[in-house]
Amino acid sequence: MEYVSTRGTAPVLGFGDVLLAGLARDGGLYVPHAWPRLGADALQRFEALPYAEIAVEVMWPFVSDTLDLDEFGAIVADAYATFDRPEVVPLVDLGGGEWLMELFHGPTLAFKDVALQLVGRLFDHELARRGERVTIVGATSGDTGSAAIEACRDREAIEIFILHPAGRVSDVQRRQMTTVRSANVHNIAVEGTFDDCQDLVKALFADEEFRDRAHLSAVNSINWARVLAQIVYYVVGAARLTGGRGPVAYTVPTGNFGNVFAGYGAQRMGVPIAQFVIGSNRNDILTRFLADGVMEMRGVTPTLSPSMDIQISSNFERLLFELYGGDGDRVVEAMARFRAEGRFVLDADLLATLHEQWSGACLDDEETVAVIAEVRRRTGLLIDPHTAVGLGAAARCRRDPAVPMVSLATAHPAKFPDAVERATGIRPALPERLADLFERPERYETLPGDYATVRAHIDDVLASR
């Protein structure tokens, strides 16, 4: 498998190099040069297989140039042994052909664990093989940070810096990052939005002198390995529900677009996905885009679902590359226009192609609270506000009642207890292993959203290590 940049000029790389590179040298994101196809009988076979075995088979064509099959199988098995449910991503029947896929049974209670428990181990393996060290920098709107830290903490070949928007993540999300005492973990609260954090990370990667000197790498969803690991649960959902004998639909609460792009990857591999529904909060750039083909930035509004308080969805560039038929020049032109003017317009014929299978809806905070309350009344389940946005979007956009609709539950309700309590009167408790989270001391630096300041801080920390 070879990987190419969405902007067309960075070197073509194999999996090991893509894993450690994160962002491509030309500012683009790596994607596979071609999509492998699952065999016609694969989904039927997968119906009865454990999650880890399916994961190995699905991902193997993407990594086989770098890993031995047996060692890859051992790494995958070790990653998913950290989850507290044997199914890893259990499906809950909501009735009427609606299903909830719970992605939050990993160590940090969010869907990011599904990918990052694997990615952390892949980093360890590849760095040990090469005898190298890396500095990981990442931006988080809430859940990526804690999942990345959990995956990378105490690993001798990694220093990890996570940037989060000060005051714009939940208290649980922040403390899951800032109470980790590992010496290789460094948290930075940036005075700004998630988009500011993401811009700072991209600027660090664009600074070639710094990038090379610090041996930068990334674990947020600009890293292809993150997306690759997430493809698996789309395959698993289809296998468990239909065994490939019929289509399924997925609804995804969406911020940075990596999660739903993984679903697109599963579809390209042959999984019969009939519809993708994007759920947005008031920061609705993606649902507005799906409506009229105009991607236009507006200000970021804080909401009850902070992981989606985003205007610049990095992974959308990967879908744009696919829509443009792999034409990196067109991607560069579109991204340059978006940055310069705050908007770009998709060609009408490409928008029509999207509309065949993609739709979306946005919910404000009051509508989100109403969904949480309704789900509790109807099913007895507590759900977090991001999951509620997805379920609300599914209710509005579902096209065919005969097709199972799977909504992705992306976080444990206890990560957002204020919103859940507001909706239901019940304050969800953290699992026992995190029961003392609010008693643990925090450790982080608050910095302005200024590139020179952030770079200098990282330089100082690395020099002291």
C-alpha cells in the first residue's frame, strides 16, 4: 500500500512513514493510493468473529508493508483488551430499526480510544524498530487529548504535547488530560478556540526547521492511522446487523470529520452503507455545506457538545480529494480560497453526487437536551450531548425505515454530567477507576494563541528533558 497527500506534492510513503509523519510535507493529509476491497463473503464471516480478529483482517492490506501479520495481530489484541466490554463496541437496540453503537468503553470513555489504544502501540513498535524518538503535538476539542495521552503516557520514545481551548472543554475532559502525572505528558491551555489550537499544530508542522529538529508527529485525526482504526467499527456494525446481506445507514455527530470519513472508507472497501447522516450543533458549517454546497466559516459558539465546536474540519479535505478524483491541485486551490476568503463553493454536480448518500441536520442546545430526556424516557438510557445530536439528526434525516440506522455513541454520559443532569435530573457517575478524578491535582500551562509563544514553550520543555 502506498499513501499520497491530498495536495499532491509530498513524497509517496508507506504505512510506517505515514504513521510517524502525521501531516504531509505539503500541508496535505495522507490517504491510500487505492482502496482495498473486502471479499464478497467477508461480512458474513465477520458476523461470528471477535472484534480484534475482524480488525486485523480489515486493516492488514493497509499495514502489510510495515508489520508482520503475527506481530500485528498481537498488537491489535493487546489494544482491545483494554476495553471493558468483550464486544469492544456493543450495539444497543433502540427499536424501530434504530441502533446505538457504544464507542466509549475504552480507558478514557470516548470513541477516540478505539483508534488511539492501537495507534499508541503502533508508535511504540515502529519507533523501537527504528531506534528513534518523536515529539507528538495534537489539538483537542475535548476527547482526543485524554485518549492520546492515555495511549502515549510513560512511553520512553515519545514526548506528547496536547493543546486544548482554555475554558471550552468540559471539566471531566480537562481533568482527564491535566491530572496525568507522567513525565512525558505536557498540557497547554490555549486562549482561543479549538480552531486556533488546530492552526497552531499545523503551523508547527509547516515550520520545517522545528519539525525536523523536534521530530514532530501527530496522533489526532490528521494521522491516517487514526482513521484506519475507525474504519473497523463500521465494518463490524454492518456485519453484526446484516452480515452483508443488506444495507445499513450511519449517523455520526461530527466535528473534525475524521470519524465519518472512516465510514466513507468502509464504504469504499465494499461495506453496503446506504446513507451517512452528519449531526452538528450550532456550529453547523458541515450541515450548511451539505444543504447548498457552500462551505463558509462563521464564529465558533460554545455549546453543550464542545467536541463539535469547530469551524475548520480538517478531515473534510480527504473527502474533497476523493470528490475531485485525486486531483491535488484542485484541493490546494479550494483550501487556499477557504483560508483567504472564509468560503468556497463545491461544483453543483459534485454536490448532487454527495446528496445521493449524504445528509445532515443541526441541533441547538435546547433540542439536544430534549433528545437526552426523550431517550431516557423511552429507553432508560443516559446519553451524552454529542450522541444526542447524532440521534436527533438521525430522526430528521433517515430515508428508508427498512434500512437499519446506526447512531454512533461517541462518549460516556459521565463526561458531560451537567448537560445530562439538566435533561434528566440524573447526574451520571464516573466509573470507579475515575471516581477520584476531581481530587487529583492538575498540571498545565495557559498560553496565548500565539505561534512564537507556543513554539518557545515546547522548545523549553524539550530542552529540559
